[in-house]
Amino acid sequence: MFTTGTKFLVGATVVSIIVTIVYGVTQDGVMGTVGLISASVALAMVTGVNLFTRDANIFVDDEAAVATCPASRPAPGPSPWPLLFAIGAFAMVLGLVTVEPMFIIGIVVMFAGGAEWTAQAWAERASSSTAHNSEVRSRIANPIEYPIGGAAIIGVIAYSFSRIMLWLSKINVVIVFSVVGACILAAAFFFAYRPNVKRSVMVGTMSVAGVALVAGGVVTGLDGERDIHVLETAQGEAAAGLCEDPEKTEADSKAAQTVAAQASVAAEITLNDDGKLTKRLNGPAESSALTLPRSNPSNVLFRNESSEKRRLSVDLGETEIGADSIDTERIQVCTALVEEGGVQNITLNIGPPSNSVEGGYFFFVPGVESAVLELIVP
Amino acid sequence: MNNRTSMSVPKGASTVRSVSRRLRIAAAVGLGALVAGCAQDAPQNTFDPAGPNAQRIQNLQVPVFIIAGIVGVITLSVIAFVVWRYRDRGQAIPEQTHGKPALEIGLTILPALILIGVAIPTVSTVFALAETDDTECVINVTGQQWWWEVDYPVQDGCGGISAPIVTSGQMVLPVDTPVLVRGTSRDVIHSWWIPRLNGKRDMVPGRVQTNRMQADEPGIYAGQCTEFCGLSHANMRMEVIALEADDFEVWKANQLSDYESPTNELALAGESTFIAQCSRCHQVNGLTDGDGDPIVSRPDLNVYSGAAPNLSYLMTRTTFAGAMFDLLTPECRADVWEAPPDEFGERYLEGVTPECLNRVQLREWLRNSPAEKPMYTDPNELAATNGLPRGMPYLALSEGQIDELVAYLLERK
Amino acid sequence: MAIIERPTDTPALAPSGGAPAVTPTRSYGYLRRPVQTTGWRSWAFTVDHKKIGIMYGVAAMLFFVVGGVEALFIRLQLAGPEGTVLSADAYNQMFTMHATTMVFLFVIPMAAAFANYMIPLQIGARDVAFPRLNALSLWTFVFGGIFLNTSWFLGGAADGGWFMYAPNSAVPFSPSNGVDYWTLGLLITGIASLVGAVNLIVTVLNMRAPGMTMMRVPIFTWMALVTQFLLLFAMPVITVALVLLLFQRNYDATFFEVAEGADPLLWQHLFWIFGHPEVYIIVLPAFGIVSEVLPVFSKKPLFGYPFVVFSGAAIGFVGWGVWAHHMFASGLGPISVAVFSVATMAIAVPTGVKIINWTLTMWGGKLRFTTAMLFATGLIVMFTIGGLSGVTHSVAPSDTQQTDTYYIVAHFHYVIFGGAVLGLFAGIYYWWPKVFGKLLNESWGKANFWTMIIGMNLTFGPMHIVGLQGQPRRMYVWTENRAGDGFFNIGFWNLVATIGSFILAVGVLFFFINVWVSRKNPPAPADPWDARSLEWMAENPPKEYNFERTPTVHALDEMFHRKYEDVGEGDAHDYVKVATAEEIQAVETANRDDHVHLPSPSYWPIVLSFSLPVIAYGIIYSTLLVIVGLAIATVAMFGWALEPPTADDSEFESPEGGDGGEPSKELVASV
């Protein structure tokens, strides 16, 4: 009925209580008594838990099972979790002296290994049937294992893949992506049409692919990303006061903003080789001026057909600044510098009509005197 | 198609129309016999084209309705026959046939052939109506909750326009001239639809859309915003006014004429009331402040959608508040709407005279506009728009101020 | 639940040699499962596809009434010029919610009700593939629908139209929480549809009875299968759109904001890529129902069964290529418009095939016009009209005159009311004895049909006229100035439509009266209609485990061929009844299966469903509530994952008797 452990704990509790009483009666000083009382309480609680759980032997009711306990209980199976736990502990300590991520990874691995270890150990004691024990383990652990494991795998794949893709050059990205995609598709077809293919072949293929992906991710991740252009927005240019500057800053010519805007442009303005600005919009040619509706965002595409990098700027007249309204400032917005043959979008949303400022509004290209186009806002 | 010959056969066209009407009703409702309908149809009748673009659609949809009607009559007759002929009269259990593939395939090919016949003219019409290069005049429209702004860019077309013209609610165009409407929207999607002149076109913010307009005869052509645009969608109307070329020149000249100072005391008081109360949003061209500086309205700072109707020549239009209300009394309105084509231009150019002014409605509007037209103007409910109203807010004008404003506005023509 | 272990002659396998292994008596980690067979708990926690089907139907009918009342308000407002029944704001909410309710909370769930109930019976299965998922989709739909409608009482419902075009759906243009309720409510009901679709697809593909090849599957199940595939691919698209809108409204995203460089047409494309297949999701189940009803009451097989199947599948495919015909006026450019215009005409062909097949099914038949048959015939006529008016606006230039006018309203009500709703009513009358064991009253049924048909034509017929006379949709008032006079004047026909709508409402009321007066009808015979498909081999109503013995299928229209034999010689046909349904059922009972295991009821589907509206309220009002909802969801998911498929023996209520004192574990609930 009582296992050795139980006997030990019950005995220890009894002894500690006796010692406490003896010490408390014979000796002065509170500290020692309190210490011994604490020890007694702690031992009593452990004993209580032990008695309640019957030393973790849930079939203690079952006389036959108890009698045959050591024989009927299968030996614990091999387990990877102690190893994983140890690796985690090692990584954690290593992380303390090296880099922080290593420390965090160590803790996570240790926690995962420990949790799995606990679950397995608990399940192995559930009954004497190995099959049932393994089912109990699955039932408890799988609902946590599958989502977390799945998320971890997806995370690793996505991260490794993105590292590789960001490391490759722009052109190679497309090639690699197509080739790898085609390979995956071909492999999937192969396996789908050969259901009898050996499991080991499949597992082998997947493992090789997985290892290659992770290894590639690590290597390319350490090597860093390719150079990526930073998109300059028109607002940024204006804020920097660059609208009259024919040289500074450059933007990615295939900036997403430009591509999206091509679907909904109010007008297209081209800087021609002869240094003239021409406009193009639907319908018959109007006069030389461009009319845009008032207080409404309008997309204007700027196409640079000249042989130098240029930007399109808009002059919206002067405004008074400062409390005493003495100083004035020209309001200007502009695109980033556009490479030869490149296209940029500028979104204009103009409140006051053009006849409210002296000289009206006009488009211009810094550095090209002749390139001016009147902008009318009714 | 876009010359007058096709239009000079209204008799023939109307015969086709009434046939199509019969068929569409027969197909649709099953009301067999019906009156040939000499009474007046609704002004937005989609089967009453008044210009080559709508006529092109008419030429396509009339045969389609006829075909649909014929197919419908045949199908429904067959069903009626089957229902009557094979009702249970104690006959034996019929043969358990699972079908006759030949018949089946035949009956599949037949509708396919009919549809191919419909598809070919459809495609050609789609491309014809999308043409923009052959137009001779450009007019911009901009939708906003819940009215249309119409502006005429500076151009050589339309007989030459030297400075931008801005009006609202009514688009004036010369007859027999292919006009290109270029439209967009300041807030949500609206749709420009003048049924007698062309099909509708959504005006999408951020996009510039085109719609061909051409009228064969002077007259007023009703339209309505047809893309649901929020609270007062039902009240967002518009009209196209077609004028003979010389009348159009008169109209244009007037729209570019100089500011006329008020001529009487009441109106003069109205001018200062207008400057104090209205000019934040509503532009009146040529209006100046005490220093002689032009007053530029800033609706972009005061209204969420960023604009308000230009009132410089309000009384040359016959409607206000997004064409929801008439500026004319019902009798005077009928005079304009029912004017014969040759007298129409003259009556329209007369504008709103003091006798014809729909004072009751205009005063109601000035007294409490949100009560007249559902809009978002309650200051307590404008958190989502940073306190800016959508529509004209309640201005708490006194009766005296309203008198002054009406007098002032009456001279804006 | 049902666990049937009938005593067998062979003794149970003795454990093989050695000392018997010690086996556990309990599993770990789950609550006692609800095993009640009566009372509300037997419904709330059920996983039985039949109970779920019935609850789907009841909930859908409730929403049908809600949507119908909304429609009556709309018609009252438009009865005369400058209507004052509703304010502009209330009207906009009314038409938004009318469409949303009818599409998402009535037609889809009602079709799901039929699919849930009938598919396992029609394919000879005992339940759907994933019974607990089935319960999940039911309760998710119910809670989603309730959530959506609570917006009426919490600051106003959505007011942007069921199409919810951007940017009108953005916060500045629709500042109330209505659009948020709409977005979240549809996301929730979308989960229900998606889960249901996966479940039913797997059921049809994997659980057919022996001998039932795909070309022997009853036509309703076929059409329902196509519908589920459409749902499976359409729902993710609207989900993406709704999530974009949700983020735009609640988390400062700018997917549709023009000033940030976005294009509002993105929403329209996403919405209609979902929205057009949605049309077929709505009508295909009804097509399946009439394709069942017409042959039964014509005493003939469906004419051209393979053509109907393949035209259904063709509609399912081509339906994906026509979405932009909802956008002919939105400025796509002539090439897109031309392509989509032609594609739209192309889809008329398979649709026309169906009408031809139905007519030819009746041709040469022996037609009995029961109420179900009347509704089915009504569907053919009304859908033909709706289909032909559809052809008129597949012609894109013509559509630019008609789109967004009442002509379109007329068209799609002829298609959806005339096509889907009449079909669903045909199904209700046809399968009522199957589901409830009693026939509905035929006199009331006919009154129901004729009032509905007259009401429907008076309501939607005149809309053709007012639409072609230029009255746009979604206007809270119309004005005398634009009404015209004479025969086609808008005023008169609007009034007629309003009167018609009330006649239609009376017709629907007759249905509920019929249900009430039929509640005490005597039990229906086993085969009241002399039907043809497999579900009539089960009892009325079916036992919880559906079939006494898993049927073996030899032919399309299996039931007919078991009842009738062709004794004619050569080309002459003479069908003689060789067995009644009762006799066929008796044979099945005599050879019943010995082992029937059905899954036990579960608490978790309804708990998991309940967490979704909690999260949704949380998104609108408080992050705290989101956390509570997520906690409920987590608990429910783990509870679900941990519980075994059937409850332990010890959890069952005491056995209700047994066979002659045998120690039977027959724990069959009476439905």
C-alpha cells in the first residue's frame, strides 16, 4: 500500500515535528523554532500531496496491479527531451556570455524540452498499457504541439525563404522563385501520381529540402540583404525644399506608388527632348493649359523623355507666413528626381482656385527654363 | 449615326419604340393589351433617345428586347402547353427516358447562336461609345455629396472658352456638338446619367472618367445620380441644357461677365450678409472686401468634401441645392421644361426673374437647410470628419437676413 | 448520439493468452459529454445533421421574416412621391439590411438547411463527415445573424448598401458603427459558410453509399455540391475584402483611400468576384430542388440528367468570369467591358439548358400539381422572365441605361425570388413529410402559392416599368417632377408594387398559417409523393442513424427502380409497381446493420461559435472584450480537441430497455 517514498516522507514529517517540539521547549530564540516549524509544515504538505496522489500511482486501488507493479510497468521508452533540455540549458548559458537571441532561444528550447519531458513522464505513469499511455500523451500534448510546431515550421520556412530572396539580386529572385516553384510543383506531381513511393524517399526528399532551406537562410541571413532603393515621396521632397533643385535625391523608378497610380491618372505630363512640357489627357486637345478640379486629389503622371534626370515641380504661389504676415514663402510640391525614360506620379489636391494668386499656378522642371505649363484650378 | 438624317425620322423611331414597349411589358409583366401611350413619359425614360449616343444604345437594345420577348413568349407558351397537355388524366406511367442527347445539343446550340448574334453588335457599340478623340468640346463634372459641379476648362472647343466657367447642377452645352464629359468625384462614387443622351458613367474619386454627350435639339434633359452616394443620394439630381450655338455663346458670355454690384438697398445689405455668412464656402466671382481685395472662398477648409456651389450666376440656373429644388415657381418651370425646341433657348436664357422665383423654397432652404435636405451638418455628430460638415449647415439666419440674401441672390445672373 | 451494438452470434474475441493487461477505465482531459436526448440540450449540443438542418431552416425563416418586414417598410416609403414613412438614414439602413439579411441570413442558410438535412439521406450516409463542424457552422451563422441585427439597437445598422462600395463605407461617410457590425457579422457568417462547405464537400465525395457513383448522385446533392465549391472559393474573397474594410475603419489602414493613392474600384472587384458566384450560390440549390420535384410529379426521370449536372458545373465555372458585368458603368475601359459582356451572354447558355431540361422533363409526363409542383413550375416561368431580362443587360451599352435602376431590381428579384425562393418553398412542401412526418395542408398550400405568385408579379413586374422610365434604385424618395404621366407613369406603378408587396407578405403569412394548421395532421405515409430518390427509403422522419442498413445503389432514381419494374417487351414500356415503400423499408429493417456508431453531442461547437460575436463586440467597443472572447475560443478549441469522438459508456443515461432482456447497449434517441 505505502511505497518507500511515502514511508520516508511520513517518517521525516513525524521526526521534524518531534524535533521542533523538543527544540522549541528546550531552546531560547525564535529564529530556530520558526525555521523548524516551517520545515515541518513543508514536509507535512509534501507528505499530504504524496498521500493524496498515492505516490503518483493511480492504480494503487488495484491490488493486482500494485503487486505486479514493477513487472507490469513497461520500462520508459527512449526520449529525446532530456537531450533537448540540456541543449537548451547550454544555449542559455552560452547566450549569457555571447548574444541575447541565443539566450532567448535557449530558454525557449529548455521550456519546450521540459514541457515535453514532463508530459511524457506523466503519461508513462498513466497505466501499464504502453499504447494507452501514448494515447494519453497525444491527447494532452498534441493540441499544443501541433499549432505551435506548425507555426514554428511556417515561421522558419518564411524567414529562411525571405532571407534568401532578399539576398539575391532583383533578376535572380524571379528566376530562383520560378525554378523552385516549378520544382516543388513537379515533386508534388511525382508523389501524387506515385502513391506507392517509399516513405523513406519522401521523408528524405523533404528533409534535404528543409535542411537546404534553413542552411541557405542562415548563410544569406548572415551575409545581409541586397541594396534596396528607398522610395522618396513627393511630400518628402517638398518638405525638404528640393522642388527647385534639379539634382538632389533619386527614387526607385518602379515605385509601387507610381504603378498603382497609372490606373487612375487625371493627366500625363511629358518632358520632351526639346525641353518642352506637353500634356496628354482624354478627349480633344484643349488649350495649352491644364485644368484640374478644385480641392480634389488628382494624379498626374510625369514622364521624363529628356536625356537627363529631372523632376516635375508645381508652383502654387506665395503664402504669408509668420504672425505679422510679412514674410512670404512659395508653396511648391514636386516629384522625386526621375531617371531618363522614367515615370513618377504626383498627387495634387489644391484648395484655392488658381486665379486667387498672382501669376496663377504652373508646372515647371528645375534646370529646364523652357519647361513650363500653366495649371488652372477653377 | 451622329448626323441629322437619323434624327429626321422620329416617326419611324417612335414606331419601333412602341413595339419594343409592348414586347418588354409583355415579356416582363404579361400585361398583354396596352394603350399605345400618347401621354408624356417620365423625363428619364430610357427608351427615348435625344442624341446619337443614346440612339446607338437604343438601336441595340430594341432588337435585344424584341428577341428576348420572342424567346420568352415561345418558352412560356411551351410551358403552358406542357402544363395543360400532360396534366394527370389517369394516363399510364410514361417511359422512363433519360433524354435525347441530339435534341439536347440542338437546344443548347440554338440559344448560343442567338447570343452570338447579339454579341457582335454589342462589342462594336461598346467601342463606339468609348471613343473620345472625335469630340469637340470638353466639360468637366465633379460629383460631391450631394450635388454636381460643372466646369468648362479653357479650350478652343465649345466655340472657344477663354477663362474657366464654373457652375453646378445644370450642364449647358451646344446642340449637335459632340461633347466629352470628363468626370471625377471629391468624396464617394457618384454616377452621371442623362438617360436621353447616354448611358451612365460612375464618377470615381481619383479617376477621370469620360462620357459622351450630344443633344439633337435644344431642351432640358433630366438626370439623376445613380450610384448610391449616401444620405441624400435620392436628392442628387442634375440636368443637361442644350442650346443652339448662338444661345450658347450668349450663355457663355454671361458666365464670364463682370460682377454686378447690387442695385437696391436690400440687396446691398444682402451683399454684406453674404460676405459674412456665405462667402467662406460659396464663391461669387468679382466680390471684393473693404480693401478691394478679391474674396476667395475656402470651402476646402470649411466643408469636408472640399467644395460648395459657385453662386456667381445662380439665377441663370433653374435649380438649386443639388438640383433638388426648383428656383422657378411650378408655372414658370413648366414654361421652360415644356417649351418647344425653337423657343427653349430664349426661355432658358431669361433665367430666374423676380416673378418666377420660387421664394418659398429658397427661403426655407436659407432658414434651415438640413431640415430640407438630409445632410451631415449637426456639429455634435461631426467627430468623424474633424468637425467639417457634409452639406450646408444650419446658419441661424434671421428673417431679415434671409430677405436680404434673397434680394442679393436674385441679382446673381 | 447513437451507439448501437446489437447482440451477435459470434462471441466477443477473448484476449489472447497471458494475464489480461490492465486497461484504464477513463480517458483524460474532457468534460462529461451532453447526452440528453430530449429538451433544449438535445438541440443546443446536437451534432445530428437532421436536427442541425431543422434549426438552420427555422433560423433562416426567422431572418426571412425580418428581411421581409424591412422590404415592406421600403415599399411603404416608396408608395407615393416624397415618402415620409422613413427618414433618409433609416431608409438607407433598411435597404442595406434587407439585402444583407435576405442573401446572407435567409437564402444561403435555407439552402444550407436543405443541404444539411438531405445530402446524407440522399447519398445513403448516416451523417455528414464532420458532425461537430456542422454544429459549429450552424451556431456561427445563428450568432453572426443575431450580432448583425443587434446593430439596429446599438446606434443604427449599416447604411452603405449590401454592396458597401468604398469609399462610401469609410468612417467619414458612415460614422455610425453600422458598417462595423456589417463587416464583422458577415465575417462571422462567412466562417459558417466556409466550414459548412468543407464539411458537405467531404461528405458528398467520401461518404456515398456503395454503388452510388457520381453520375448516380441525386441532382439536388449535385447542385448543392457545386454550390459548396462556389462557397469554398467565393468566401475567402469577400473575407479579404471585409478584412481590408475592417482595418480601414478600425485601424487606420488606407486600402480604399484615394488621397493615399488607393483605387476604390479595388473594393468593387473584390466584392463582385465574390458577389457574382454568390448569385449562383443562391439559385443552384433551388435549381437542384426543382430538379428533384419535377421528375417526381411528372413520373419521369429528369430529362438529360448529365446535361443538368454539367450545366450546373459549367455555371459554377463560368460564374467566376463575369463579375465585372456589375461594373459596366464604373469605367473599366471598352476591352474589359466587351469581354465581360460576351462572357455574361455565354453563361446564359447553361442556364437556358436548365429551363429546357425542366420543360422537357414535364413533356410527355403525368403531371400532378401538388403545391410543391406548383412552386417548381412557378420557378420555371418566373426564372425564365428573370433570365431574359438578364440577357437584356448583358448587353453592356444597354446595361449602362439599366444598371442601378429599378429594372435591375425587377430582374434580380425575378431571379432570386422567382428562382431561389420559389424553389426553396417547393422543397419545403416536398420534404416536409420527410422531415416532420406530416404532410402540409394542400389547400392552404395552394392559397400560399397563388398569393405569393400574384404578389410577386405585382411587386416586381411594375419595377421593370419604373426602371425603364428612369427611376434609380436606393433612393429614399422619388419626386413627382420626374414621374411622368400616362400609362407608364412612375407613380402609379410604384403604388402597384407596394400593393403587390403586401399581397406577397400575405402569401408568406399563409405559409405560416399552413404550418400551424398542419401541426395535428395524421402521420404521413412512408412515400407520399411516389418519390424517386434514396432519402425516401428512410422512415418519416428518419431515425437518428438514418438507414437501418446502409443501402446499396444500383441506379439513378434508386427508389423508383426498387418500386417499379418495366414488364413491357421490346420498345413498349409498362411499369408495374412491385413493392411499396413500406415493404422496402421492412426489408431494410429485417437486414439492419449490427454496428452503428454515431458521434456524441458536444458542448464545444456552440461555445466556440459564441466566442465570435464576443470578439466582434470587442473590436467595436473594447479590447478587453476581445481578450475575453479569445479566452472563450481557446478553451473551446482545446475542449474540442481533447474530447474523444464518442462519449464513454459510463456517461450515457441508463439504457432504455433492451431486446428481450439482452444486455444491449442500444441507446437510440427518438428524434
